[in-house]
Amino acid sequence: MHAIFLADLLGGFGINLWAFISQLVSFTIVFLLLWRWAFPLIRRTLERRQAVIREGIENAEKARRDLEEATAKAEQVIQQARVQSQEIVAQAAKIAEKEAKRIQDEAYVRAEEIEQQQIVRIQQEAARARADISRLVVNLTISAASKIISKSVDNKDNRRLVEEFVVASETREQNDA
């Protein structure tokens, strides 16, 4: 009775009860077959794809971390290179300053040596000139004395001869200079 009532009710909606039950049994059989063989295959395929996607995401994340680490290391290397280059420039400046000081000191020493050599040379020339003047004075004195001795002169002639001697000595000195 219930089945007839249900068939009349479904028939009002245009649904055939026996066709519906047949389709329900077919659907259940297909669903059980899919459940048994197709769904596990589909699930494994989805799991594999999910694993591949997860692995790709993990690799991308690892690559991002590696890139960040490499960037940090590169920054560190660049910073170290800057520091080293500044140290090298500072050392080069110190070396150049020391070398300039050494060259300057050598130049002062060399100038001092040249100055000392010139002073010695001047002193030698002065000594030679004094010796020449002494010889001239001696020669002139001897000449004057021999003239005085060879002539008998009075006081007036003696004075004149000494004045001539002095004038002649000055003239010779000026000519030699």
C-alpha cells in the first residue's frame, strides 16, 4: 500500500518508480565500482600532483631563502671589499707620505753636503788668495827694500817710495781680483 501510494505520488511528478529504482541500483553499482577502483586511482593522482605542487612550493621557498642568503653574503663581501679598499688606500697614503718625507730628507742632506763642499772650496780659495797676497807683499817688500838700499834717500824720498809701494800694491790687488 505504501508502494502504491508512493508510485501514485511520484507518477504525479512524472517519475516512474520502477525506472527510478533501476537507476538508483545502477548508480549504486557504478558508484561502488568507482569507489573500489577509480577513486583510489584518482586520489593517488591528486596526491601525487599535490606532492609535486608542495615540493615546487618548498623548492621555491628554499630558492628564495638561498637567494636571500646569497644576497646577504654578497652584501657582506662587498662591505669587506670596501673596508679593505679603504685600508689599502690609507696604507698607500701613509707609504707615499713616508716616501715623500724620505726624499725630502735626502734632498736636505744632499743640499747640506753641497753647502759644506762649497764652504770648504771657498775656504781653500781664500787661503790660496791669502797665500798669493802674502807672496806679493813679500816680493813687493823685497823690491822696495832693494830699491831703498840701492839708493841713498832722505826722509822725503823714503816717504814717497812707501806711498808708491802702497799705491802699486793696491793696483795689483785690484787687477788680480
